[in-house]
Amino acid sequence: MNIAIFVSGSGTNCENLIKYFAGSERVHCALVVSNKFDAYALVRAERLGVPTAVAPKAELNNPDVMMPLLRQYGIDFIVLAGFLPLIPNFLIEAYPHRIINIHPALLPKYGGKGMWGHHVHEAVKEAGETETGMTVHWVTPVCDAGEIIAQYKVALSPDDTVDDIAEKEHQLEMKYFPKVVEEVLKSI
């Protein structure tokens, strides 16, 4: 099964997924797509021998660009790993129940427009939450509203800074995200 990993930032989850599936006979990380030319995830992917492509907003929202690109690499499944733009409806329709996303909070809390990266962790801190976590969910046309596949939690201390919260949540991603992707792919 060929997967495409969509990224916007530094790419730690992307690199983790590529390394996790490197020896797999069933799953192949065939392509990394970023909406940003300067996303460090592209460097990580290239170092690991995975082809990359950049699709800024106009290209991402153009089926005449994206569909041939995904067909070229025989993409069967899409994993969003820190990808910020909304996925266009034509991709959701072309890959029904075959696009998943990771979110750095326990949805439905702290999801939706503007809730990404540090913004999420700041909101968790400001609310005085006693726990946070990560959510993996199916992608739908509504931001962060897809059915939840898996959630993992971690306890927070009142002394935790926003950076502490981010680090605790990130450790969950590193430990669990590849395993969740693998389980989802086994069910297809």
C-alpha cells in the first residue's frame, strides 16, 4: 500500500513514519507533499530517499494538479502529519475513508480553525487542563470534525509550561502515531 504523507512544518512525525515503515512489506511511504517550499519535512524525506512535492494553495486545490501527482506515485492512502491547510473536497471524495489526520489535543476540545501547534498547547495551559493528548481522526470537509480513530492522554501538572505541554504531547505522537497508522492500514 502506497501512502502519501502531507506536511507543513519540521516533519518529525513524517520522519518517524518513514522510518517506522522502512522495512514493511505491506506499507510504502511513496511520497511526501508539503504546502510550503521551506518545510524542513521535505529535507527529512529526501534524506530518507522518499520523493517530495510542493503543492501551495492553488495547486493543492486544483484536481488537475493533485490527482495526476497522486496517481503518478500510486497513492492508496493519505496521512496528514502536521498539515495545516484544509483538504479539498475532491481529494476527500477521491480517497473516501482513506485520509487520516493527527491533532495535538484531545478532540473535540481545542480543534477547528486556528487550533494547531503552539496555539493548541497555549489554549490547554490557559484552560488549566489536567491532561492533554493526541487524537488521530478521519478527515472530513469540516476541520477536525472527523470520526476519532484513537486518542492517547498524558497528565499535566499546574507547573507545566506551554513548552512542557507541547513536549509531553509530542512524545505521545512519536510513540503511538505510526502504530495507529499501521492498524488503520491493516483494516483496509
